[in-house]
Amino acid sequence: MTSIMERIADAEKQADAILEEANRTARERVTQAKNDAEAALAAADEAQRRQTAEALQRAREEGERIAEQVTAEAKAETEALHDRAAVNVSEAVASLMERIESAV
């Protein structure tokens, strides 16, 4: 038969063991939470980098499309100006020829 003192000592040992196990479990959970948080941050960082790269690529493509459109419009305007100039030159030459012929 065990004495009350022995039972109290056993209970204290069990309490210490439970406390040590609780502390160990808490440390493991904190470590796991830190690891999970670091992994989540790394994943979020990578996702943000990927999204930024994709947005930059879309912006480049849009810029190239706009540049092509502006270039095409400028080319069309230049061609229209050239055509008008050619007509004006022809009209100017015809007018000068008429003046020369009428003066002669």
C-alpha cells in the first residue's frame, strides 16, 4: 500500500511530465506556425512577382500595339499629304504652264 506522500509525489511527477509534454507540443506548434507563415509569405511573394511580370508583359504588348497603330496612322497621314502635295504640284505646274503660254 502506498502512502499519501508517495501518491502526491507520483501525481507531481505526472504533472511535471504533462507540463513538459505541453511545453514541447507548444514549441512544436510555434515552430510549425512559423514555418507555415514563412512558406505562405514565400508563396505570396512568388505569386506577386509572377503577377507583376505578367502585368509588365501585358503593358509591353499593349505599348507595342499602340506604337504600331500610331505608326500606321502616321504613315497613312504621310501618304495622304504626299498625294495632296503631288496634286498641288501638278496643279501648280499646270498653272505656271498656262501663265507661260499666255505670256508668250
